[in-house]
Amino acid sequence: MHAHVERARAAAYEEASRENNGDKARDADNVAARDHATFAAIEAAGPARAPATTVCFRCGTAVPTARMTYGLNGQLMCVACSATYDDRAERRKIEGSTAAGFLLGFFLSVFGLMIVKFVRKKPAEQDGVWIGLIAGSIVIYIPLFFFLTAKLALK
């Protein structure tokens, strides 16, 4: 018997007796029987066995699972490959470059924003494009606004 299933059954019986509801007690028996069967099946199956060897995604060699580690992309690699693994380059490949997003936002303004949002979709570039868009607006559009308003004021 599983103690937590029996505790749940006892709580359901107590609630059913307070409400004078025989259906709740019968439902509690059905749920408890189903839960006992489920836990018995899980115990009978035992723990899942891990494969003895796994293939490294970088070199393709079959290596014991105990000598494996994960890369930033979530794939398994052997300890020998992890020694030469460049996590900064992998992170740049996954997340993109803030500088690239900044340059697109600064020089292409809203078009750069659209390129990064809908085509490139990398988180670091999306951060950089907003910064570049704001900086580009400050450097280009605000002086242009003041220049045009000064021209109109002179007329």
C-alpha cells in the first residue's frame, strides 16, 4: 500500500461523511485503486536504463555515457571534444551579436529593426537593434528636426 494514496482516500472519506455523500466515498475508492495500480506498475518497471554508450555530436565517436557532457546547444559531446569546445563562439552563433544589431538599427533605422525582428530573430541582435535605433534617432533625427524648425522659423 502507498501511504499518500491512503491519506488522500481518508481525507475524501472524511469529507464525504461531513456531507453525507456516498458517491464521494465510492469515487475516492476508485481513484485510490487506480493510483495504487499506477504506482505498482511504476515500481514493477523499475528505473529506466541509460544507454551504455552515446555518440558525440562533434566527433561522432561512441563514448561511455559517464564520459559525456552537454554543449550550449543541448547536444551531448565527449570529454575530449569539450576540452576544445569554444562556448563563446557557440553562444554568439545561438544568440547573435549585439554589435550587428546596433549597426543595423543605427544605419538602417526602422528597416534594420524589421530585418532583425522578422528575419534574423536572435536575442542579442534584437537588444542591439533597439539601442542602435535610439542612438541613430538621437544622432540623426533630432538635429534634423532642430535644423528644419530653425529654417521654418527664419521664413
